[in-house]
Amino acid sequence: MTVRVAVAGASGYAGGELLRLLLAHPEVSIGALTAGGNAGSPLAQHQPHLLPLADRVLQDTTAEQLSGHEVVFLALPHGKSAEIAAALGQDVLVIDCGADHRLTSAADWQRWYGGQHAGSWPYGMPELPGARQDLVGVKRVAVPGCFPTAASLALAPAFAAGLVAPEVVVVAVTGTSGAGKALKPNLLASEVLGSASAYGVGGVHRHTPEIAQNLGKIAGNPVAVSFTPVLAPMARGILATCTAPLIGSADEVRSVYEKACAEEPFVHLLPEGTWPTTAATLGSNAVHLQVTVDADAGRLVVVAAVDNLTKGTAGAAVQCMNLALGLPETSGLSTVGVAP
Amino acid sequence: MTVRVAVAGASGYAGGELLRLLLAHPEVSIGALTAGGNAGSPLAQHQPHLLPLADRVLQDTTAEQLSGHEVVFLALPHGKSAEIAAALGQDVLVIDCGADHRLTSAADWQRWYGGQHAGSWPYGMPELPGARQDLVGVKRVAVPGCFPTAASLALAPAFAAGLVAPEVVVVAVTGTSGAGKALKPNLLASEVLGSASAYGVGGVHRHTPEIAQNLGKIAGNPVAVSFTPVLAPMARGILATCTAPLIGSADEVRSVYEKACAEEPFVHLLPEGTWPTTAATLGSNAVHLQVTVDADAGRLVVVAAVDNLTKGTAGAAVQCMNLALGLPETSGLSTVGVAP
Amino acid sequence: MTVRVAVAGASGYAGGELLRLLLAHPEVSIGALTAGGNAGSPLAQHQPHLLPLADRVLQDTTAEQLSGHEVVFLALPHGKSAEIAAALGQDVLVIDCGADHRLTSAADWQRWYGGQHAGSWPYGMPELPGARQDLVGVKRVAVPGCFPTAASLALAPAFAAGLVAPEVVVVAVTGTSGAGKALKPNLLASEVLGSASAYGVGGVHRHTPEIAQNLGKIAGNPVAVSFTPVLAPMARGILATCTAPLIGSADEVRSVYEKACAEEPFVHLLPEGTWPTTAATLGSNAVHLQVTVDADAGRLVVVAAVDNLTKGTAGAAVQCMNLALGLPETSGLSTVGVAP
Amino acid sequence: MTVRVAVAGASGYAGGELLRLLLAHPEVSIGALTAGGNAGSPLAQHQPHLLPLADRVLQDTTAEQLSGHEVVFLALPHGKSAEIAAALGQDVLVIDCGADHRLTSAADWQRWYGGQHAGSWPYGMPELPGARQDLVGVKRVAVPGCFPTAASLALAPAFAAGLVAPEVVVVAVTGTSGAGKALKPNLLASEVLGSASAYGVGGVHRHTPEIAQNLGKIAGNPVAVSFTPVLAPMARGILATCTAPLIGSADEVRSVYEKACAEEPFVHLLPEGTWPTTAATLGSNAVHLQVTVDADAGRLVVVAAVDNLTKGTAGAAVQCMNLALGLPETSGLSTVGVAP
């Protein structure tokens, strides 16, 4: 079986990571590569690490260029996906790495992103309770945000088992690639090197409602989420420290997490006493978890490490493509990081 | 006035930072420099950045070498300070950068550090309510830990004003120098570069009881502290994200912090909308704060940036020396960081 | 075909990279994993990024443990390989990632490494003139050093075409992983972060004679090599700036390099005007080259980027295994880097 | 004595470093701060590390705003300085941190920068032979480029003593701040972190003729300079590896360098066997040098470390101000770095 895929937004970081993974996928043939302002330039100028595609030239991101593929990955600025998807037709598998179709609530969309809600698509996090089977055979997938991936997979087992109260605090250290290639002063190397900085503080980061949506669905009740991202001097990686008041038994915590991870191909509970590092997940689709109880503070503490571009974006997209197409879920994906 | 000072532990990072600051202090003459295993070797081998002291040779850390100075700074492994201090006599100002005399509770010391509690000394954080005047004229100072400095100064105004409930979550990103020069595998550059990692998770880091002690004293009641340090690929700096449930009025938050910082020479509330970066504090004794309310989560969020070696250790030590000796509190200290 | 391989030195950086590549190799089954001081501990403790091997325990590095495999990779401190290899027998393919069998001159060995020369093995750089066919079917391979890989592949075409005089200057910036996991003070993250430093200056680095050996063999005459490595704050990657006086025609330079790279699967000449970055080679077996002529200075300038652990060590080892066994040379190896 | 100074280009990195140093200068009062596109915005927005100036607002860079000061520092894009300087009058000390007045040859200017040569000013590198006295009392100073500072101070003693042939190879690793705050894709943190890259290769970097000018003046003959800058993942610092064929006696090398450095307040020859690190010079005006002879290659090798923003730009500017005004040369400047 060979699946012909196109990538829209191929000159950005998410697009580059999609191509890196798709080049290693045994069932995929890479078709059109499109971009916005970079259309017409060689891919090699933007993605010098993708040598097998060094001869490719970027085309315009239009439905015409993207048509004729079985799968189209969209790695576009938010607000751009719905129109393209509509033009591609319902028999094409469209996998949106952007935010447009993640939130189920139009009111939430309006508040956090502004403008018209494009509607929600099947949410591409197969590890959430009941989610895997719902992705089989679908033709539209909303790939989760990178922070919601880390935070949701960290806390989903606890909420599913009723271990914690719905008052979550998440502080997530992130590399810079999550912010994309936009030329912003605070993303200059001179500003980032040797420095840690918080941003989107006070619940204003757009990934906040997505975390609340995921955990609330499991809890069956609203979950209050205090989320703070912190930018650190590394290109990739998210390390999310996630805590909530413990209301269940501390004795059950480890077995709950062991069971939750046991069958998951990409979610890995580390041996007791070992804590996650983002380096160990670099370039891999794995999530590394560790959990403990802080008895003095009365809180469960879970730490999750993911590569924001792989499991946090492009790896999840490929994983969902596999599920949607009926391929083995792990095809073309690795749990091996590039370290050190 | 010229004060003759000695530094014990001069080959380590805290010792080096003390010397960097003391070289710039207008009232100080640098006397004995001592070390443990590095005694006998040139200081230049360990501190190549301190050119004016390039000819110095490290002596043994003994009371004999340290005697004859008006001020002795101790930057030693914990458990080593009490004996040296006792031998130096009560008329010498001894400033302990280590942990030995920070905790007031012998039970806490026993639990967190083990061994015999050496007793507590005046705690060197003049910005805490009522603390400044208690440091004038003292002959012993316990310099606060680096994380407690960031977390306590971030939350002290909120507790003093009754704005928050005593359930605190602190996640603090830190550079590697806080761990000192010990040769540990996880501190190798190859392990740290490109990676974030949590450690001491679940309330087991020794700075936890110190944060609780500081905040509890202000609150007048015990404060539960969930504290997680995260190691990031930078040599210096702490960025502490500190949250607690808001119980006071959100409208008062900013004015409370403005008043708390107004008279402080080293604690600076950033303009609204600007968030701290550790780079802006590098090498300075300043604490950069920003505060906001997350109405959805019902929490106050304060972010603090400090240089762990300066305000977090050596700068606080010099600040306390100034207060103890009756010098201007800011003498030899700067609020200007080295950036980018 | 499934080849059963063992890795000696599996807890180090070279060993970890070998395992990362071997896990992705379609014809390989991973057998014994051995170590020195780390024998008896779980591999996961040392290589948390290798999830598929998380259950393995390290065994002692002895001929007994390593026997019974068709291929044995040695990633050992220098001086340790000869004895093990002798015990394994001549029908086992032994691939030595260490230095023991690289230098053909016993006098050079004696001068640069000291002790008894173990003899030289077929040198595992198939891209050198005439070298590829000599590796087919061999049972012993000496994997080149990381710096010699970058410098030799950068300058080999120029020497083969007679373009340059034999007075070479190489300054190579390197990440820290090349130094291994040894606990040395100058390799602590606090020392490396934010800092560049030269070491082994003045022709004393042990890779100097290996570069001279490679280039001298092509030139047919001794080549003087001034080599300076510079440590930079990154975990992986070598960027080698290589210059020599131009004695051929500047007009031929580009075509010489184009021809030299045209058939090579792993040596890639970048488009004119584009210069290599180490990031684009991270985790890949590719060498990125660019060449120009400095007419004012009368010198050819070639810049080469490689991943020191992949093409600079473990990737070359796998490439040589493929050649030795008659597998496709690129099997299990990628030219795709992990960027950003 | 209080000297009133203005800084044009105060929102950039060079401008920020000037202000950091001027705040610590005992004889200086800081007057107008001007900018181009950032005029009208608070300085704190661009230089959050300069707390004592947090209330300042940037004015337009015009002669009117800059007039009324005894000293005006220009940190402007090249081509902008001559007009401003002409309007300020000959009794104002104008110190140009830009390139406009460094090159003495109009033909060189035309070739390397293009456009009309603005003429040359006294060159602000007092450590060059005979240069110091020529700076006393001047009213115009051209501050040297950062790479020429490192390379010229590294090799000046060798050329002055006739130790080397005029065929120089310089490869200089640099932090990102030398490129300023311009929003260029290759300066994004995601591109720089974990990566080394060469640029301006083949003698096309504009600092090349300045190095040749400095060394040629000492040698009394043209000096061929092969110069390659390499960008490394650090914000500050230059580590220049400088080599040339040795034609003098190897035995004299060390004493030549010892004598050359003996009286210099800012150029420091490290103890034998110790090699420079950029970290040790961070924020200081010191140049750290080490020298050796590579007998096999027949070359002198000198490694120099400087902070590109301090001794490489703003520190040299202040040093020259001191000389021009008759203040102590070291006033307001430190040889103490901020490390680690």
C-alpha cells in the first residue's frame, strides 16, 4: 500500500517535521509541498535537513495544488484550514495541525481565537479514554496542541480514576520551535540564550481551554486549569509539571498510571525514581511520564516530557493518519529519541 | 572605611560570585581565600574570570586561616559552618551562604537534612516584613536559599495582604550553577544542553520547608507548598512561577505589589504586560516580578526572576553584610543585569 | 537476513548512538549489551531515550559475553580493543569505534597515544579514493575519528584534484558529546553554557595525525596539518572550517567538488551560497559541504558539518558493517537530520 | 568631574551595553538616549536589564537631541554616523561604534561597504603599537570591530616582533549578539540553538579588511587574511583561533607575548597550559590570550577570547572616551567577568 500525501505549510517547523517523519514512513509517497509567502522557493532553502527532498520547489497553498492526494496535512496559521478542507472534498483525509478544529465550543473559540468557529473535528489524541476507536476511518482530524498533549496525557489517568480534584496547575517549560518561524524580537537567539521567561501568564494562553476541554470530558465536570508556559533555551521539547489536589488514595496512584500506560505504544511510565528529560524524547513520538504524591502539600504531581514537534504535532498527525487509514498505529513512528 | 573580609569555599560558584561582588565593593579589602580539596592551587585555575585575584593561592579552610578578618563568608557544603563559626568568635561577622542556619525548626532540619541542627541565625532576607531592622548590627547571618528567595519575594506581598489561601504551587526553572561544581552525570553539558528536566519532585527538595517557613511566618498559619524545580540549559537564573488561590479582591492585587516594591532597592515590579526574563537579572542583585490574576482558575499568579548566584546567594550575602555593618544597603551591588 | 550484533560500551554516548541506529536497521537483531563500570545496571538508567531496550541489563565487557554474534561493535576507551578482538576470532566482524587501529604508523601511535601499537585495521571511510571496495567482506574495521571525518571529507576532493598545497589549517567547532561521559570539570554544563573554548591547541590533539594520514595518502606526500578543536555549547555536531593555499585553478573548484559528491550517498555539496549548519545534520549520517575560494588570501575554504556521533562515529560504523556484510551501504542510515 | 554623555542607538545591543557600562562609570552622567524606529517607546521595553534607566523614553536620533553633551556615542547602522557627527561640531567628543570611520582606504570602503567613504577617524585600539598616545585629546574615535579586536590583539605582538609570515588564518567563533537585533531567520533561537554555522566565508566578511589594515600597519607590508566567522549558540563572546607561519624563533614566542601584555590593563596572557574561554570574559573589558607553537605544522597559534559587546564594542568605546578626556584609562571598566 502506498498512500500519496501532500503537506501544506511545508516551509515551517511543523511542516518540516511532518516531512521528516513521512520520509521514514514505509507506506507513504510524498506529493505536493506547498507554502504561503515561501511558494516558489526551493524547499532546501527552508529545510536543509531534508536532503531527499532537496530538489523540491514549494508550490502555492491552494486546493488545486493539494488535490489528487489521499491525505493532506495542513500546517497553516489558524483560520486558514476550513476553507482548504472544504475545497478538498470529503473523501480526502485532511489532518489539521492547526488549532481551527480543536475546540468543541464555539463560545470558547470566539473568546480565545476570535472570529467564526470552523466547527470541531475528531480530536487526534487516541490515548484519551475511548478516543482511539473514534479515529478509525475518519476523514478529518484535529491534531492536538503541543501543551495540551503533555498536560492531558499527564493527568488523564488521574482524572479517569477519580484521584484528583478539578483544580489543576500546569507549568510547562518549552523550547522555541513551538512558536514557529515568525520573526519576533523575543524569539531571537540573543534573547533566548541563557534565559528563561514566562509568557501567556494568567490563563491567557490559547492552549488553556483545550486542556480544560480534555480533562473536563474525562472528569465529567469542569476542570479549572491554571496554565503557564515558560520559554527555555532549547529548540525542542516540553516538560510539563502538572499538579492537582489528591482526593483518592495515594497507594493507588502508581498502579493507576501503570495500567493506563501498559497498552499504550507511545506513553511510557518511567521506572520509579527516574524523572523525565525532554532530551530523551527528542525526535521521537514517545511521552515520558513520572508521577508522585506530595503528601505535605496534598497534591499529585505528574511530570511529562514530549517533543513538541513530534508527539506534540507532526508525530500525532502521522499516528492519526495511521489510525484513520487502518495502518498499524506505530507505522513510521519511533519511540527512540536522539540523545544526547 | 575598609572592611577586611575572608571567603571560605572560594573555588566554588558561590565563592566566585562573592569575590566578583566584593571586588566591586568600595569598602572592602579581600583577605584570605580558602578551599577544601582545592587548597594549595591557584585561584585562577578555578575562577579564571577574576583577573584581579589571578595571583592568589587558595589556603585551607580552617579557623586559623579565616581569623583576623572583620567579615567571614562561608560558602561550604552543609554541615560545615557551625564549627568554623564557633571558632571565629562572636565579634566576627559570619555570613553563611549554606543551609545550616536557615531553618528555625530542629525537627525540620532533622527531616530534610539529617544530623544535628546547628541552630538558626538571623535570616538574611531584608525584604520580608520586619526583617530589615533585625539584621542591623548582627554578627551572624543565614543567607537564604536561591529558590526560597524567588518564591518568598514573589508571594510575600500577597500573604502579607491576605490575598491568597495557604496552598501554594511553585514551579521554578533554574540554571545549572545552583547545583555547584560537583561532578554529577546529570550536570554534564551533554545531558543538559537541549533538555529540560525536573528533579526533587513531590516536595522532596530541601528548599521546600524554607519556603513554607517564610510564607507561614507572614501568613501566621502553616502554608502548604508544592515545589518543583526544573533544570534548564542555562548557567544562571531562576524563573519561579508561583500560584495560589485568590481569596482577596483582584482589584487590589496590583496596588498591593506596587506598594510592597516601592521602597525596596532590589525588588522591582515590571510594567503591566511585561513578564520577567532571567537574562535581565544576570549578574545583578535585582528581583524582577510580575503579577496577574487568572480569573478562570481563581488563582493569583506571580512570576519572579533572579540570578541564583547573585540575589539568590552572594548578592544577598553582601546586602546583609552592608546592613549588619551599617553600610548603605546597596553598596557594591547593582540592579543592572548583563544582557543579552 | 538478520544479523545478530553486540555492542560493547553500550552505556556511553557512542554506544547509545550505535543502538539508536541499530534499532532502526532492518537487518539487525540486537544481542549482548556490555559495559565496564556500569555492568549490572539497567540500560534505561544510562540511555533513557532507547525505550525499546528499556528492559535490558548491561553485562560485563568480556569476550565470553560478546561471543556468538556475527558483528561486534566496540565503543571502548582506547587501548582496550585489541585484546577483545583477538578473543573473538577472525570470523566475527569487529568494528572498533575507538582509536586503537586507525593509525598505520606505529611511531605515530607511540607518539600520540603511547603504549604498544595494536596494528592497523581497514579504515572505515569509504568515501576516500579507492576505499570503498577495500571494505567489502572485511572482518575488522577501524572507524575514523569524528574530526578526521569532517576534515578529510572536506579536503579529500581538493587534494585528489591537486588543487591545494599541503599546508592545511583546520579549526573545528564541536559539541560536547565527543568528549564522552567522563566527569571532567570543563564538561560541566555550567562551564560550557554560554562559552566557547579551545583545547588541544598547537597540534596536540590526537586526531591531528589521523587527518594528516588521510590527506597525505591522497596527496602522495606529507601534509602539514594545523588543527584546533573548539568546544561550543551544543551537545552534538562538528563544524570544520578547512583551508589550504590554492594552487589549482579557482574555476575548477566547484566542478571538482560536484563530481566528488555526485555519487556519494552521504556527502552532500550544498547549493552555491548556502553554508552548512550542524543542526541540519543532527542524527543523520550526512556530511554537508560547501566550498569557496578566497582570492585575496589565495586559499581554498571548505566548511563541513557532521553529527559527531552519527557520521562521526556510529553511523560510519553501521555504514562499514553494511559494506563488510554486503548489505546496501545505506541500510538503516538516514540523510535526514532532526531540525530545528 | 562629571561628563555628560548621550547615546544614539540606545535600543540596540551595543547601545544597551554602552549604557550598562556608563551607569557604572564614576565620572559620567547619562543624558539623551535616542533611537530610530524605537523612538518614543520606553527604554525599559528594549533594555529591561537597565533598571536605573527604567523611566527613560527614547528620543529621535537627531543632532538636536544629541547636542548639549560633552560626549556622544553613536551605535548606528553603518552609513549614518558622518552626518550626525558633522552636525555636532568639533568640540564634542564623538565615539562611533559603527564601521563608518574605521577603514583608512576609500577604495576598501567602496569595495566592502559600498557608497561614499566618510573618511577615517583615530582608531580606538590603544593596545596597538603607538596607538595609545594618539587617542589622548581627540574629538573623534572610530571604535574597532569586534572580530578585528580579537584577531588584531592576538597577532599584533607576533607581527611587531617579526615572528610570523603575513599569511594569516583566523577562524572566530562568535555569539549571536554581534549580529544585533535585526529580525533575520538565521538568528532565530530555533535555528541557533544546538547548531554551529559558518557565514561570510571566503573573505567576504566586512571585518576582513580591518584585520588586514591593523596587521599590515604593524608588519609594514600587506598581510593576507583568511577570515571565517562561525556562529555558535551563545549570546556573547568571541573565541578567535589565529594562526600564521612561524618565521621567528619558537623560543622567543612566550617572552614576546609576556612583554606585550605586561603593561596592558586589559590584555591578559593566561598561565601556560590554560586556554581562554569566552565565559571568563563575559561583561568584562578583558582580552584573554594564550599562544603556542605547532612545530609539526610550522605555525604560531594564538587564541583570544573577548566579549564582543564589551571589549569588542562598548568597553572599547568607554576606554577611548577615558583616554580622549584624560580620565584614567580603566575608569568604569572591569577585568572581572560574570562566570559561570
